[in-house]
Amino acid sequence: MRKITLSIVILASIAVSLYSAPRIRAAGACDFAQGFQGLSRAKDNTLANDSSDNLKTELAFRKIILNKILDCAIQDAIGLQLNIKSLQVNDSDIQTIQNRLVSKFNDAIDYYRFQKTLVGDLGVEGSKKFSTGLKEWRSSNYEPLFELGTNFIIFSKNQELMRIAGNRFDQVKRTLQTLQLTDNETIRTLLQNAENNFRKADEGNNRAQEIFRLLSWPNDSSNLITSSLEYLKETYQNFFDIRNEVRQ
């Protein structure tokens, strides 16, 4: 009964990993509505009359928005970095990846903090170029890092599922061989299916780990993680089917 309950818990964990991948972004500093509304009004005033006062007002709104964008980016990076730091990782190779990702997020946080020191000296045209450059850097540097970090969290949490499934397969195989139940063609086929499914799950898991080791981008780590979990789910379905066949 305990083994059956454990299998159900494992399947539930797999389902959670498959369908509820977290993508929590910073929210507190990321409300730009007021700033953009104010900027829109200021731009209209500048277009109507490009007086010194109107230009100063427009620039003030631009700086407010840039500072809020940078604060948002910093909070976003710190939040994901903390999630990566808090992972309980036992494998030394995965720990190395974890430490590298934490370091990469430190670099991103330092970059954003340095950019904040530049905002005060910007003029109107400079703020426009600054905004464009910030957007380009985020797209080519931070968003790939964020995606890697998010997928790494899911990958790391799945390692315990992989370990338990591997132990369970070895246990089932030994038990069936000891009781000579593998002479039954149906049970033998189900065991072979379980072995094939777990092998594919393990291969996908290893390929995903290699992507994280290299911190390569673009990549298919998300698809590999999902595929690996699907094969793991099929492995446990094979265990259930073996159990039912043995009971007949």
C-alpha cells in the first residue's frame, strides 16, 4: 500500500512539474502606468511648445520611468537569483551550474545598478538612446538568462523524481527476476517498456543538464525537461501496469 501511495505522490509531482512551471516576475516596482501617462502629456506639451520648462518636464518623466524600469529589473533579477540560491542541490556538477547562474545574475544586477547611476546626467535625446540600448541589452542578455534560470529551477527540482524513479525501477526489476515473473511475456514486455521510458527520461535530463552547464542560448531545455517528465510519467504507468498484471 505504501508503494502504491508513493507512486501516486510521484505522479502528482510529475504533473505539477509538467504543468505549473513558475514564471514569477517582480511586480512592486513595475507599475509604469502613471509615469507613461505623465510622459504622454509632457510630450504633447513639448510638441505644442518646446519651451525650456516643457522640455524639463518631459525629461523628468523620462528619468522617472527609466529609474522605475531599472528598479523593476533589479528586483526581478534578485528574486530569481534568490530562488536559484535556495535550491537544495546534492549533485556537485549541478551545484557548479547553480553557482555559475548565481554569478551571472550578480553581473546582471550590477549592470542595472550601474545604469541607474547614468540616468541623472541624461538629456531628452540621450534618454531616448539610453532606453533603446537598455531594451536591446535586456533582450539579448537578460531575457535568455532569465529563461535559463527559470528552467534550471524546474530541472533541479526534478532530480529527486529521477532518483526515486531509478531506484524504483531497480527494485521492481530485481523483485520480478527473483520471483521469476519475467517468464511471463506480458510482464517482461512491460518491464522492457519501463526500462526504455526511464532511459529516454534520463537521456533528456542529461541533455538538459548539458545545456545548463554550457549556459547556451538559444536552446530547447524547456522541451527536453517536458519530454523527460513525460517519459518518467510513462515509466510509472508501466509500474502500475506491472503491478496489476502480477495480481491477476
